[in-house]
Amino acid sequence: MTAQPSELQLPAVKILIVDDDRAICEYMQTLLERDGYAVKTMSDPTTIEEEVKSGGYHLIILDLMMPKMDGIEALKKIRKIDSDVAVVIFTGYPNLETAVASMKLDAVDYIKKPFNVDEFREVLDRGDTIRTLRKEKDLPLKQMSRRTNLSVSLLSQIERAESSASISSLYKIATALESRIQDLFGEY
């Protein structure tokens, strides 16, 4: 049976998981593929540059503590290649220094392991949350753009999870929506 045009689905969001723990990679891959994402895993961060150049990823989930190269160093390499890809740092050893370093490199989130699956899904759904809040306020993208001083294109990419939002962009979006930044991170 061939799909009718109205039944055609958008291409799956492509996610790269980088963690030296293969069990975590397999668990995350199973979880995310069940949710309809296209997932690839890597356990060696030293080859991340080539993978990012050729992969066309929308989101990279990056472990912080890995042998050979830590997550911050890997994130620096990613940013030299792709300044727009959304990156989520996850770690079993959270601390203020690495959280700040991650955010300075425009990581969209910093998650402690072990993580709650529903909370993790909320991170992935953030674009939907922004779009929902904007529509509840009956704000067209053009008006949001004027209020935030962000381009319509960038706002659209953030809503579709094609581009990560910096903390300052999230602040501008939250202000324009008369919301708190926390409201953009899942259920509200």
C-alpha cells in the first residue's frame, strides 16, 4: 500500500549518542527509536568530528566523563563544525564548573545520570512546548521575532528542534511569552 500525500511523515529527527558505556548507548538507542527517532551511537569520542561532519544530526547526546576525550572537549570540537546542532550533556558527576562550561558552549541541557526517562523526553519536547505556549498567546512567528529580536527563521528552527537555543535566546523567548524559562522545559 502506498502512502497518500497526507500520510507522508516528516523525516525522523537524527540523534547521535556519544558515551563510552555501551550499555547506556544501547538503552538510549532502544528508548529513542521506540519514540520514532533515528539514532546512532558512538563509544569513542575521538572520531566525533568526522561523524558530525557527515551525519546531519539534529541532536547530540554527549556523556561528560569519557576516556581519551571528555564531553566538554568533544563539545568544543562539535561547535567548530556545527554551531547549530542541539547538544545535551549527561553525566554521573555533575558539578557547577562543567555545567557552566557546557552552557557557554551552547549545550541545550545538562542532565544528571541516572536520569528520569520522562524528564529526558521533556528535553526533547521543548520545541513543542515553545510552539504550544506561543500559539496559546496567539502570537505569530513574525510578532515573536519582533518581541525577541530573534529571526523568524531561528525561532522556527528552535520550535522544530532543528537548532538549539542559547540561554539568552530562551530568556528572550520566555519574556516574549510572559513565561518563566522553566516553563520552556516540559510540562507547564
